[in-house]
Amino acid sequence: MSPSLSDRRILITGGTGSFGQTMVARLLDAGAGEVRVLSRDEAKQEALRIRLRDDRVRFYLGDVRDLDSVSKATRGTDYVFHAAALKQVPSCEFFPLEAVRTNVLGSANVVDACERNGVSALVYLSTDKAVYPINAMGMTKALMEKVAQAHARNNPGARTRVCSVRYGNVMCSRGSVIPLFIEQIRNGMPLTVTEPTMTRFLMSLADSVELVEHAFSHGQPGDIFIRKAPACTIGDLATALCNLFEVPAKFDVLGLRHGEKLSETLASQEELARAEDFGDFLRVPVDSRDLNYSLYFEEGDTSRDRRLDYTSDNTTRLTVPEVMSLLLTLPEIRQHLDHESLSVGRS
Ligand SMILES: O=c1ccn([C@@H]2O[C@H](COP(=O)(O)OP(=O)(O)O[C@H]3O[C@H](CO)[C@@H](O)[C@H](O)[C@H]3O)[C@@H](O)[C@H]2O)c(=O)[nH]1
């Protein structure tokens, strides 16, 4: 990962989450001088402290909603990765203002604290749900991306270079559907499938970290980096897991949850028209025209592009055997399967 990390101080907000923990380990391996974790839950911090046992890791209790706590954690750092967020679609539907406080105002606090403290690079973690958002989680993440872009556009001499990354569902992340389905399989229950034809992008935790590293190394102020990914239907995902665990595929079809879409969009056609293609990644630069309306009138955007949005319906669609192969590449799935075969061996 460049720029160089040796002897650098890096802060990860939400550092005890699935992404955060992976990133902490990567940064330590890459020779970071100090890795700070800012999060709200002292028990999760203690568990991570015990697991890592590395005195380069420092823990800050606090909340991104509180500028003072972000400011203290940010002081003296070189780089910040902002992963703290309210991420569950259904709960944000019931408490949208909580999502505004954490995902929008909290993210604004993070960029303010970085700018005040002279942090040189900041990466915001966003989601496909921020494109054409229909739920509070996606809407607040879309606004978070706008906060990053506005910071870049309004502050040409900014001390902090801020960019965002956007990706789809991370397989096996905490609280997501794959661990839930595995739990149901273990308990001999039918899988609670919301809608079998619904599609989602599939990404590994390692892919998400790689995208963040790419943004960190190559991002210009206000850029959004998007990870391309294959997708599958939730029915095929559930079938693939049942096949791997060698149980019959039995589903309880529940119907869509609050705020859910049948498919997700990673990049809109307007963004694709401006995007630069890096193979596995897309870079969408900020629209840097200024707020001078007379100029807009004379210099509006006349480019036309009729390409389609990039969605979980029109990306590469994985079949059940392909989903099984992909799942088998994940350490979490292999651990579960090893554990399963050990228990069968014992019984
Ligand atoms: O009991 C369940 C729960 C979920 N699903 C479906 O499984 C898919 C994935 O659900 P889940 O793992 O809960 O993820 P999402 O609601 O898609 O949201 C996740 O993926 C986003 C990226 O799209 C992240 O931004 C969010 O933080 C993360 O929670 C969806 O189609 C759900 O309808 C089921 O079929 N049965």
C-alpha cells in the first residue's frame, strides 16, 4: 500500500467492525507506526486488544457524532479510514434520524476533525445503497458522499484529501445474511429467504480492503471509487449454502423487508459517463464546476451518454455452482465447514 505507512499514524473509525478489524491487521502487517481504533463499544475494543496484543494499536472510546471525541482521536494522525456507520437497512428505516446523526453529521465531523488536524488523506466507506437510495441507510450514505465531494470542491487548498469507496454486500460480514443462513442450517431450520429472485453484488472482505487501499493510493479529492463485482439471486445463495452444508434446500419465503430493493446499483449512468475504468475498479471524479450559475447557463454539461446503470441485475450473474466455489474461497466458510465435518466425525 503506498503512500508509505512505516512510522505513520492511522485512525480507523468503527475499527472493531468486520472491515475495521481486517484493516487494522493489514496496516500492522504493512508496518504502520500506530493504528488507532475509534469506536463506541468498550467490550469489542477489549476483545480486539486481547486478540491483537500489539502495542502499536491504541483504542479511543468515542462516537463520530461527537466532534470532540473525533478530534482527539484524529490529532497527530496522518491518515483516516472512516468505517463507523449505522448499516442495517431495517433499523435505519425505524430510526432515520439516528442514521442522519451518525452517517451524515458524524461523517462531517470526521472530515472537519481531519482538516483541523492536518490529516493528509481520508477515505469514507460507502455502499451501493447510496445510488438511487430508497431507504434511510442509503440516503444518509449518499449524503455522506456529498459531504466528501463538497469538501473537495469548496476547499481547493484543503489539507485533507478526501475520497469515498462504494461497494456491494460483503459476504460474511457481521449481521449479514450468510452468517444468519449458516446459523439456520446448523439449527435444522428452513432458511428465511425474503425474495428468491432478489439480486445482490457479492464481495469478499479482502476485496473491500483492496478497494480502500486503491482509493487511498490513487484517489484525487472528491473521487468515488467503485469495486466491480458479480452478483447472484438470494435464492441461489441460499441453495449454494445448503449444498455446501449437504442439507436439503428448504426455504421460508418472507417477502421484502422495510426499505429493500429487488436489485442494487453500484454506478448510475451519469457516473459511468464520467468514470475512468481501472479494470476491477471505476473512478468517478468529482464534478468540479463551481457555484456560479451564470457559468452553468453558458457551460452546462452537454455530454450525452445512453449507457445503462451498473446493477446487480446486469453484472455477471453467478450460477449456484459458481456461488459455491466463491463461498469456498472465504476463510469464514471453510472454518464453518471444517467445524461441521469435525462434529460429524465425533458423533
Ligand atoms: O433473513 C434474511 C435476511 C436477508 N435476506 C436477504 O439477503 C440479502 C442481503 O441481506 P443483508 O445481508 O441483510 O444485507 P443488505 O440488507 O443487502 O445490506 C448489507 O449490504 C449493504 C451493501 O449493499 C451494506 O451497505 C449494508 O451495511 C449491509 O447490511 C437481501 O436481499 C435480503 O433481503 C434474506 O433473504 N433473509
